[in-house]
Amino acid sequence: MSEAVLGIIGGSGIYDLPGLTDLREERIESPWGEPSDVLRIGRIGTTKIVFLPRHGRGHAIPPSEINYRANIDVMKRVGVTDLVSLSACGSYKAELYPGLFVLVDQFVDRTSGRPSSFFGKGCVAHVSLAQPVGPALRARIADAATAEGLAFVQGGTLVTMEGPQFSTYAESMTYKGLGYDLIGMTAMPEAKLAREAEITYATVAMVTDFDCWHEEHGPVDVAAVVKVLHENADKAKRLVARLAADFPAERVPCPAGSHNALDNAMITAPDFRDPTLLAKLDAVAGRILKAA
């Protein structure tokens, strides 16, 4: 297997990752457009780390305007094998309180208008997303959280809304009634694209609020969310440092098959594949295209 490279995408409140040695900043070009920011590449211990702030430094990019394809593409181009998303989320359950970390294992996509695949007309592919989170990677995150004494919960379903507005009360009660655990604005299509790029993906959902369903807490207030964001950011950085310190040197095959997700996924016959699209897929699908 190849060298394990740990990618970190920082969500709201996490625009930097201190503690990296051999640090350099690199702007990687992508055929899918501009990524959110430059990549910060370094090491924690012996583990290579690649950090990207999802909203850009200063939080200048709203959820709907993030170039998710470019972000995943540049991660793939610098060799990222395992990707951890740090995301602020609202909670639909009283026991999932602000400040708690939830290691989600399922997503529901309620976004619209966001390009959600690298593939399309001229090269069609269908990857499995039954298990969108890498189980082994999620277990490593749990071990790191335990070692750091951080409060967390294993498992949960995160619904992704379009935003940038917060939910209406009717939406909040609907999603709560459907049994979803959390709501956020950025997990989709990020998780889908990571799977297409054969990058193992996991989300650390950092609870900041109760959306607007909780009668004792009322509507979401940005000022209150920001306060929790700052508290969560410090804990998230400790979590990443511990995760990196104990990370394997070589990539471990993913039980959910993310490391070879494109095996048998491309359905378009070779003679009918669009050369222009194939050129854009050189990083994402390079392994499978070279074997064809």
C-alpha cells in the first residue's frame, strides 16, 4: 500500500492547524476550478498532514459556493489517503449537547444545485455510498478522542441542508421527527466526492446548537454559536494532534471499500469516453484509468 497521508478539512471556526513541522503552503491548480484556499502541508510526528480551511481563511466562502470538487481534487493530487472533516452542526437530540463531538456514520443529502460528482456525460461511474464513512478511520478518531479525554458519541445521522440560512421551525421538527441526529451545511457533496476520489472519509460533527426545535433554547443565534465554535476549535486541534501521532505509516485498506471504490464503477465503454473529461479525472480516477 501507499504512504498514509492525513487530510484535514477545517470547518467553521477552524481556519488553521498549529503544531505542524516542516510546514509549507502550496497552491495546487485543479481542472475543477479554485479550491477554498492554499494547502498547508507539514507533519505531526512522522505523519504527513494536509490542511485546508473549507470556507477559506477569514470565512469568506458560504456553504453553497464552496468548490467541493476542487477541494477534493487537490487533496487527491497531493496524495491524501484519509480525510477528516471537522464540521459545526446543530443537534436534534437533547443528549447531543453543544460542545459534544459526534462521529457520524450516515448522511442524508438535502442540498440542491451543488455539483455532486466528478463524473458525467462522457464518463459515467456509480460508486457505493452505503457506508459513506470509513469504519476504521472513525475508530481511530474515537481512540484519539478517548486518549484526549474528549466527550464524544459514536454514530449518528447528519442531514445536510443548503443554507446559508438556518432551518425554519417546520424543517427542524420534520428532520427531528424523521430521527436524524444532526444538521449541517457542508458534509454533502464532500463525502460523495471523497468516495469517488477513493479517499477514506470521516466527519467529526462538533455540536454548536439545538437548531430551533428546543423550546428552552429558541432560535439559533450566531453569537452563541461562535462562542461554542471557539471552544470546539481548541478541542478539535487536540484531537487531530493525537490522531496524527498514532496514525499508521502506510494506508490501511478501508472496510467500506473507499480505497478501491472505482473498481467496476465506471460503466461507460472505453471507446465512448470523453477525452476532455478523462483529462480532468487524471488525479481522481488516475489509478483506474491507467489500468484500463
